[in-house]
Amino acid sequence: MLGLYLFVRLAAPLLLGVVVALLASRWMNARLARLPAQQIPLPAESLLDSPAARRRYRRMRRRRPGLTHLPVPPQAPRHWLLITVAIVIGVAVGSAVLTPEGARFQLMVESTVGYPSTVIDIAIDEQQQDALLQAWSPVLMQAVRPISMRYRRSRYGPPTDSHAVIPVQVRRQGDRLQIATGQPVQAQRLRTALGTLTPAAAKAAEISERNVAPWRESGWRAWGPHVAR
């Protein structure tokens, strides 16, 4: 994960800069295509330096004797180019600044791709779900997963430590409550721990292990004090 993060941190600003430059180039070409071509008067043959240029000039005049001006495609104004360069640099710098810290990046990736979890599924009245979560909170708060990543922001800079927490996720579907831990927990141990708090609810709960992707699966919401970190 560290290698992927360092690659994204380096490549994302460059790729965004290239994409913005390509879009700006297409925009300028579309604007220039609407402008009429510039008409430049033909120079006198005596002003041409080389004999080859004079021969080409005489050949062109023989083929097109009535030609007095040469159409030249319009050129992009200099301020367009300066504005484009400023925008590209701004996008690259902004992307580098807004790139999340390493641990936060890992949290985003795992929340999208999925991570191993233990899911508690219980049928309970919707009005009692918050009370059950509060009663189970001493156990659930031990099921979060801390994330740490150590890396250097620059080649010669000091190491940087970043931290994040994969929290407990909750999904409410009417009278059915699903709770996904931040890390896998052995099902029997989890049931025993919950049973010391609410024996009846722990016995009625279905506990299984599977991968959870809160950002990809609908309905999941982070729960607990670690969410504010």
C-alpha cells in the first residue's frame, strides 16, 4: 500500500496537469478554428534569399498567377498560452497539496475495494437500535482497526507518520441492523463479549465474516467516536 500511495502522490499531479493541458489545447484549437485565416501579402521575389526559394516562388506564381496573398491559420494569442500554463501549474500544485495523507489514502482505498470484517446482523425494532449500539459500544470500540503509515514527503526530508482508523460501520434496513467491525473478530469470542452486555440480543444476532466495502455498498455509515478523527 505504501508503494501505491507514493506512486499516486507523484503521478496524480502530473496526470492531472497533462489532462488539463490537453483540454486547454482542444479548447484553443476550437476557438481558433472559428477565426478567419490571416491574409499575408506575397513578398517580392527579390527579397528571397536562396535560389531554391526563388524557384519555388516562381513555380507557385505560374500555377496560381492571380495569387496576391497567402492565407495563414490564426495563431493563439500569447496571453492564452500564459493563462494555460498558469492553470496547469495551479492544478498540479493543488493536486499535490490536496492529496490525502498516507493512512487516509489507505482508508479510502480499503473502503472502496473492501476489507475483511465481522458482520453482526440482528432483527431489532428501529427505535431500539441506538440503545443497542450504545450498550455494545465497549466491545465495538475494540473492533476498530488503526492504520499507520511512515514515509518521506521528499527525498531528503524527515520521515512522516500518518494515522487513521477504520471505524465500525452500521447499516440500518428498517427493523434489521447490521454492524461491521473494522477488523475481523472471531465470531464466538465476539458473541461471548456481547453476551456479557446484552445476553438476549447477542444470542439472537447472526455473526459472519466477509469483506465489506462501505464506499461501494450502499447504506453503510461510520459509527463511533473514531469517526471524528
